[in-house]
Amino acid sequence: MNAKAFIIIIVLGIITAFAALNYFNIPFSKEGADNKPGINIPTDTPPAQTEPGQAKVDSKGKLTFFKFKTAQDFKDYLLRAESTSGSGYGGGMNGKMIAFDSAMPTAVPMPAPAPMATGAVTQETSASRVSQTNVQVAGIDEPDMVKTDGKNLFISSQIFRYYMTKSRTMTGAPVPEIGIMPPNDQYYGPSTNIIKAFPLADLSKIGEIKEGGDLLISGNNLVIFAGQGIYAYDLSDPKNPKKTWDFKYESNSYLAGARLYGGKMFLVLKNNINAYAPCPIKPMTISGAEFSIRCDEIYYPNRIISADTTFTSLKVDPGTGKVENKITFVGNSGDSVIYMSPTSLYVTYTYQQNYLKFILGFFKTSAGNIVPQNIISRLEKIDTYDISQSAKEVELQNIWSNFMNSLSDDDRMKTQNDLTNKMADYYKVHFKELESTGIAKIDVDSFVIKAQGEVAGHPLNQFSLDEYNDYLRIATTIGGRWYGYLQGVEIPTQKTANDVYILDKSLALKGAVTDLGQEGESIFGVRFIQDKGYVVTFKQTDPFYVLDLSNPVKPFKAGELKIPGYSGYLHPINKDKIIGIGQEERKVKISLFDVSNANEPKEIAKYNLSDWYSEASSNHHAFLMDEKHKVFFMPGGNGGYIFSYDNDKLELKKAVSKINPKRAVYIQDYMYIIADQQIVVINETNWQKEKELEIK
């Protein structure tokens, strides 16, 4: 063997070795002059990123996360995202989860019905027993339209009002009809009323703030989440609140969620990506000053996703409006859910996977004897083109349409019927590949992304997520949505599946309970309590499932109860009793479940209201429980309702008619029922109406 041939063999050997390392995802180390660990270069790295630059690496030197360097890097990533599968962080059930750090969160306590007040309460004039907003996790407050500090009520009006000018009033001009703006009259949007509530004898309106929206209270600070921004007021003198700071959103920015924990606000903003100038991002101004995020502060994962949105999480001092920490990453504009535990902030987003790949898989594995090979080859070639995913789908439709139109009427009818039957079988097996939800996990203290993962389907709401003993549980529904079209082929989009996935601290899949419910059913309610999960699916009956999640690797369905109607909101009384609020035959239904035996859940009490709707079934903030008196409040379409759940029975203690109730709070032994422009106070010792106040 001559020297030249020997060198060629050595080079080929090195190339083969590196290819094998990359194929099997084996990290290799490369020590430089600065003694920094080497990294794996992911196969999906955007073309512009020949070097990963500002990448996070774990202790083993394995690349897990990138930051963009420049705007051009961001543009290149978007171009690559348009021309690839759009698959997200990891592969859910079919791929690998990507861990971004090795830090471990601590255990999370069981959610409680409602924490005690944390606002500005002075001992000598405030009540000793005060309710707060019904939240998912004890001690983590959520914005809502009503807040109290134990003395005062802060009520954000959600209605728009007209006020006639003095001149028109003097002429006896009629009050304008709703929806008509008369000339020279003043038009007012939502506002926030300040009500002196305790002691009850002093019940009166003492102030008003022109902004309205969901509220948070921290100390003497009232934060208002209005449609166009966030406004903060000092409540040292509630009669004269003073604005201290404001955030005003830019036109392409909006709030995805907010929480208050440990005296800090945690915000999540969404921004539509400008493909021509993706960064810097300028989501808002802070008290008139521009707030921006540089290109090299924006994270993206080492797998290309179909990105059209950036998520920016902020840790903010509610007293000063100072942004103490921020983190931004790319995502998708699909449905987003925000969930927070004492250790982690979770942000989810749902997106559709590559429809062309789905159809190609169908043609190649199930329809190869029907679809000509040249059609399959053309579609495979299109999938490699550096064009957007939507453009690929247009090409798919054009090629397929031309093929179908080339057939005789007899052959076309036969092809349509054969493919429809084969698609029905293929869809049953592969429909979970069409929709995914990406999950970003942010550490509350360090405010860095700790992990990122993916599951199939979409979550219902924030109660679909729960963290317990270092594990994240997430319930999703897959299917029931329109994903794509293929001429002449019926695609059974109504097929659904309901799954619960258990992910570890790095959001890697550890266990799952899959296929809950029957054909066409979706998740209508979900709640996780310690090592149990409770899932309600619905189409015609209400299957109430109890899941045993004590072993995260081997979770299982422990029990099932089928009853009419459904429960949209599940609220724990304790670990053995759960209240369900939902509907049955188009009327509001309240159920009391006994889950002490997970294998045999029981509906031990039921009450059907002569009312068609309750906000509590879809918004937990509208629900209030008072454990002392063993009652709960819920608003309805015809009025407000106070139920007792004592002695395992459901008894309607009090109905309040002729109002449009929104919320209720209790202060001492008085329940304040808050309507659009009215407060009704009920004495909880005898359930009599104690006092009323009109709010103008």
C-alpha cells in the first residue's frame, strides 16, 4: 500500500468515526486553550451557525441550547424552520426529550383552595379572616377582577359606560341606547373601584382608578392588567391612589399570563416575530422608556421548530416596576398555557406538525399499491426544498390534484374509496403525530431555562399541568381538529385521544396513561392532587377517571365513573372529596365525588340548577370556598348561589336573584357578592342579606 492510499484510508476512518458519534448522539470533548468543554454539533443547526457561539453546555459538555448571535442568525433560523418539519423540542412519544440543565427542583406542596390575604392589611382595622382569589397553587396569586386587602375591595368593572354631558342632561335628552355613541357625550371604558368594605358599617365607595382589568395586590401596590398595558398604583392612601409605574405594550405584543409569588411578579409576554427584522425585540415601554431584548439574549433549541412567536418571561418588582430578570425564547403562536410551581415557571405552546410528512408516510406505508411511485418521489423531493411549509403543502395539493384529474371517472372513484379506507386505518395509528405541545421550564430563582420538552396534543388549561415531587404531569387531548386536506380522501379528523404524560425534571418522558375516553371525547376537566389525577372526558356522558400516579414510571387508571353530563371545574375539598361544576342537559350541574377509594369513585351527591350557565365551570376565579362554614359560592346566569357541602350533602343555602354576580369574597363572617355595579352582603351566620351598595 502506498503512502497516498494509506492517508486516504486514515481520513475516511476519521470521517466515519465522527459520523458514528453524531448518529448515535455520543458526546465528544475538545479541550481548547481556555480549557472549555467541547460540544455536540446538532444535525439541525441552522446554516449560519457554523459555530454555536453562546450556547449552554451541561457538565458533560453536551450542547443543549443556543442563543442567537445576530439578527441574520435569527433570519436564517426562521428560513430553516419554514423548510423543515417544524417538529418541536424533542420528539414526544416518538422522539428524544432534550434536557437543558441538571438542576433539580424541590417538591411541590398540594394545591390549597385559597391562600390567606397577603395584601396591605393593618392589624387594628382589618379582618382576621379574609378570603383571596381561588388559585391553583397555594401561595401563588393569579390576576383577577376582584382583590381585597382585608379592609378594602378593589373591583375592576368589565363594562363600558356612557355619561351624558351637563348640557345634554339639562335639555332632557334621552339616555342613549347601548352601542350608540351620541355627540358631545363622554365614553368611559373599564375602571377600578375602591370600596371600603370593613367594618361593614363603613361600606362605601372611596375611590376610583381610570384603568380597569385583572388585578394583583402586593403590599401597598395595586397592579392593573389593562388591555393596552400594565399600571401600578400606590395604595398607602386608598382614597388617593398614586400611579408609580406602567408598562405599555407595543402593537405586536400582549400578555400570555402573570403570577405573584414571594413578593415578585412573573410575567409572560408573547411577540409576533417580524421575519424581516426579528430582533432586537421591543415588547413594551416602561414608564415611557424603551425596553428591548437584544438578538444575543434570545434562546432557541438545538432542534428546529416552526417558530412565529417569541416568549419573554420577566421577574418584576411590583413596587418599582424594575425588571429584575428576563429570558426570551422562540416558540409558536398556538394555544399557550402558563403554570407556575414554587420552583418553576412553565410555558407551553401548541403547534401542528408537518402535514406533508404525514401524507408521505401514508403513501409509502399504506398506499404504495395505489399511489404511483413517481408521485411519491416528487413529494419526497419537494420535502427537501428550502421553501416554507405552507408552500410545500400547496405543491402537495397541486401534484395530487393533477394526478386525480388524470384518472378516468371509474378509476377516480375506486382510488377515492380505497384511499379513504386505508387512511382510516393509518390515521388511527399515526394521528398523534399531527399536533404537539412544546414545554419550556424556567427556574424561578436563577431565571434560566432548566429544561424543554414536548408531548402530543394540546392541554385544556392551566390545570392540565401540575408539578409534584420533581415530576411534571400534563393532560392533553389529541385530535378533534382540522389538520389538512387531500382531494378525494376523507380524513377522520374527529378521532380523539386523551392522554396524561409524566415527565421528569429534565422533561423527559417517564410514564403515561393513554387513550382515556371513547371515540370523539375530549378532556373537559382535570385536576392533580398529590399522587392522584382526576380527568373528565365528555361527548354524551361524563367519564370521571381516577389515575394512580404514585409510580411515575408505571401510572395507571385506577377507577372510572360514568354519569350523565360533565364537570368542567374540579375543586378539592380534601384528598378524599372533590366538587365538580359543569352541565347536564344544558343546565348547571354540581357534583360531590368521593374518591377515598381510587378504584371505585362515587358521586355521593348531585344538584341540578334551573340555570343554564356558571362561569365557575370554566373560570376557577369565579368559585369561592369557605371552609369554616363548609360552603361555596358560584355565580350563575340568573343570580348567585351559596351551597353547603356539609355531611356529604349538597344544600342550596342561599340564592341571590336580580343581580349579575361575578365574584364573591368573605371578610370575617360576611360574604360580599360582587355584581357588575352592585355589592350584596350576606351574613354567613344566618344567610340573610345584611347590606347592599350600588357602584357607580
